[in-house]
Amino acid sequence: MALSRTDEETRDHVLTGFDDLLQWRLVQFLGSRPLQNVCDTCNVIARVVKVTLCSHFFCDVCYQIIVTRKMKCPIDNKEIVHEKVVEIELEKDHMDGYTARCFYASRGCRFWGPLSRVKRHFLDGCYFVYAKCSRCNKQVNRWHAVEHRAECKFGLLQEAIEAIEAVGTTSPSEDFLCQMTEQEGGGMRGHGQGGCSSRKWRFRPHRAGAVSREIQPRQDAQAQAEGRQTQVQ
């Protein structure tokens, strides 16, 4: 295993026909070693390709389209003599010696090496494979799953809902959440019981879902006035 060459330019190709793990997988190759059986139209590296008299390579998918539509060579517009098209087939493990990056390089993994070792690294459990937080369902790297779960703020959502419901009548509605949930934990329930300082709760979108409610100052003032009149009587 090596952990460098992260800034080196890669040659990116989808592979087909070699093995199940590589089937239609995008691989980032490093180095200048010539790649074989690269389709001249779709850039796929195919284990089996067709080669025309004009020396152009085509994977099976592209070649079948040419044949079905009775097309000329899409590269140089020359007539294709199909009787003289030859087939080149590589060994199944042919690509294993080529240097490549981990399949999850785009997510931050710095592993690189012969493709055979990259496959083993992947099957052994690359830490940058996708994981999902058990609390908020956010996709994170498996490497960061524990740290993310420990710091996940989704638990504040339930506390906010309970605090709001403790004040009075509420009903589930759209994905809204009081801005107070952005604060660092404390004061949530007290905020719900005492009310916002503005006496009008403002809400913002939150994908986890909560409740939607506004308390109008005018309605509050009217209720208080009615209460005072009752006491006077």
C-alpha cells in the first residue's frame, strides 16, 4: 500500500468483461503504461474488442450499433469491411498489474497500487465506503461514522418538539424547526416553556421534520386582556 501521488493526473476508464467487481466500474489509472483495448468511441476498456482495417478499436456495444445502423467508421468515416474485422481478447487478469487509485479516491481515500491490490483493499473494507448515520440518516464516510454519530445534533430535534408541545396545542406539519435548535443543546426546553423573546416563533426548513407553529402577539395580548377582565368581574 502507498499513500501518495494524490495530485498526479489519472486516466479514467470504465472496465467491462474482466470480472464482476470491475464490471462497468470507473477506474483511475496512474502512470504512463499504455492501456490496451480502449474503445475509440466510448473510452471503455473492454476485455474483447473489434479492430477494423482502419485500425480503430470498438467495444462490443459500439460495434453492434455500427453494424445495426450500417454506419461507416465513426472516427474517420471510412467504409468498414466487416469480414476483415479482427477480434482482440485479453486475459481476465490482464488489468491487475496496472497501477490505479482506490475506487473511493473521490471520497478521500489515498490508497493506490496494482489493481489487484486495489481490489483486495476494497473487498477488505475501505474506510471511505459509504455509511449512513443511525440517527440522522446522513451519508458519511465509514471512517468518520463514529465521530459523526457522537457529535450528531439530530437529538436536539426531539427535545425541541417536546418543548414546543409542552406549551400548548401543536400539530405535525411541514419540515420546520425553530431556530433555537441551532444552539448548543442547553435552554431548549426552557425556551419552549417560556416562549421566544419576540413572542413569535420563527421556523426554518429542517429535513428531519418537526412541527410548524406561530404564536401571534395580537392573539396573546387578547387572551391576556380577557383573563384580566375575568379576574376583575
